[in-house]
Amino acid sequence: MRDTDERTEDAVVPGHRVEVYPVEGMHCGACSAAVERALNRVEGVEASVSLPAETASVRIVEGDVAFSVLEQAVADAGFRLVARNPLEDRAERERERLRRDAERVSVTRRRMITAWALTVPIMIWMVPEMFFGTPWPSAIVFQVGLVVLALPVLLGPGRETMASGLRALVNRRPNMDSLIALGSGAAVLTGLAALPHHFGAGPMIMNYAGVGAMIMAIHLTGRFVETKARGRTSAAIQKLLSLEARTARVIRDGQELEVPIASVVVGDVMVVRPGEKIPTDGVVEHGHSAVDESLATGESMPIDKSEGDAVIGSTINRQGVLRVRATGVGEDTFLASVVRMVEQAQGSKVPIQEFADRVTAVFVPVVLAVSMGTLLGWLLFPDFFHAVVDRAAAFVPWVQPDLGRASLALFAALAVLVIACPCALGLATPTALMVGT
């Protein structure tokens, strides 16, 4: 195992060949843009990152680049580039990925349900106060109750989002989670700051803790839908890999042995009986048969094969017994090349997707700047903005012009953070393209 790891660390990505690597830790369009920028900064590298597929397509245009260089570049951006072991069973790897996707969907569903279980009571509890101006059963119980119900939403099901968003801010690479973390976190903090006033020890501050819980619950719902959509992205590849033979019958030391397909090496002589799949690409050494190559050519009629003819792995031997010498295994087979092209197609970008990625890459910093500008505007020009609130109060019952300047300024800044979050923009285009492929 150690030898395998050392080979992976010292691996060199050959020039003028596109390699597709899984990327761990991406949650939004800003994340994928950060990974793409990190890889493209490496000299001689052209990279394209797919958020739904969670992969990076890397092309070396000049010389050879060590995988460790790419890995470090992605790690510096706060993510993880995963090496692919050429000796690993590709089909098993995809099955493991499907299991991880299913587990991830289950976790996000559980988080969503937990968040809404705490948030729905908050929403119902807020109705009397919002529409009738009367907190039930009393102001103190209502204010404390909002905080007690909202805090577990952020610290429980929303903990991963909060950690991801704050970590991105600390690394000066804000992402979509940063907007949610700031919006929901600041809203719940207002709830804590509002409590002293009801005990006669502080200024009047509006309690937005319930809004913070709603922000997180809605975000977790979007995260569940997003995770479920991503889980479908490997379906096409899994269908292709399901065509691959799981085992091969090889002749070694004069004995016929059945071994896993990953154990077959170039030069092995394989025995293929009628009705079996040819395990890997090779050349017929002995025998005569008809082989169904519809997988590769679309031709419905079997093709006659005899000594010296090339055969394609995963095609079906229809008649006689063949002895085939393996000429291509692992990543060098016809089926592997088809899978690689599908992965590259899923990771490629059309102009509209590149435009969406450019927007999401700059959108988060812009939203943070606009939100801060809104806060400062309210604090510096309260009379102008208060006149707008007075007019809105006639149409929107929960707008309260009698709140303090700081409370109104904070509410406006939070609204910018939440409403402007472009998660849909970062996901909609690549997901639609993924479904199309």
C-alpha cells in the first residue's frame, strides 16, 4: 500500500493529455472557480472544473507536471485534488462514489428535515407579532424562545455551512456559504443582543433570530436538492462501467485461473468461452469465433474473429472458445477511453457556463461590499432611508419605522446578503448541461 501511495505522489501528468481528477470540498460556483484559478496558475496547465461532477479536467500544454504540484495548488485554495490509482478497479471506484453520493444525500436530507422541524414552529410563533404586533404569550418568552429555537439550527444541521463560510472568509476566498453564514449568524446574534433590553439593561434592538433560522433552513433545502442533482452526474459513467467484465480467466504457469480484472496485465493470455465478455483489449492467439462488437461499433451482426485479429474489451464472444493475449489494460482500454471522453465532456464548459462561472466568482465579494455599503448608508443617511421605510410601512405590515437606526440598518444589510446569494446561478447552468450529456 505504501508503494502505491509513493507512486501516486511521484506521478507525473504527461503533456498534451487530459486527465480528470476528483475534487473534494466544493460547495458552490465560487468554490469551483477558486479551484480552476488555482490550477490555471500552475505554469503549463489548462484546467476546467465541473461543480456538478466534482472533477477537474487538467491538460498539460508544456512539458510534464508532477501531480504533487497540482495537488498543492488546489490545497492552497482550500480544497483537495484526489489522485487516481491506475491499478484501482475503475468500476469499483465509481460504485464507491455512488455509495458516497447516496450517503451524502441521506445526510443532507436529515439536516434539512431537522432544520425545518425547528424553523416551522418559529414561523408559526412569529405570525401574531408580525401581523398583529402582539408577541405571544409575552414579549420575554417570545424573544427568548426565538433564540432558543434558532441557535440549534445554526449549530446543528447548519454547522458545516457556518464552518465552511467562516473558513472561506478567514482565507480571504469568500463563497456562497460565506453569505449564508454571515446572514444567518448576524441575524441570530441580533436575537442575543436584543435580550438585555427586555430585562431593562440595553437599547431596543429588533430580534431577527427567527429569520436566521429560516435562512439556514432554506439554504439546507437548496443544498439537499443540489446534492441530489450531483448524485445523478455519474449515472452515465456507471452505466458504461457496468458493461465491463468483473473477472478474467487467465493462463499462468500452465494453469487456468480466474482473477479480478484489475489483476490482468499486458501479455496475459485469457480464455474466453461462448457467451462471456472479452475481459480487456487484446489479440486472438488461438481459436475462431463471432464477436458481438455492437458496444463499440453499433453493428448488430457479430464479427468473425480468428488468430491475429484484434478484439475489444467488454464485447461478447458468441460462439467458439478464444484465447486472447491482453494488449491494453486498465486506463489503456477502449472502454476506459470512452469513459474518459464522457468525463471530459461533463467537465467541459460552453460559453454560457463560462459566463455564469465568471459572474459567480466575483459575485460574492461584490455582494459583501454592497451589504457593507447598505449598512453604512443607513447609518450615515438615516433620514433619507427612513422616509423610504415610512412609505413601505403602508404596504408591508411587518416593517417597523419606529425601530432604531442601528436595527433598521442591520436589517437592510442582512436582506442584501440573503437575497443576493446566487447559489442557483452557480448550479443551474452546469446541472442543465450535465443532464444534457
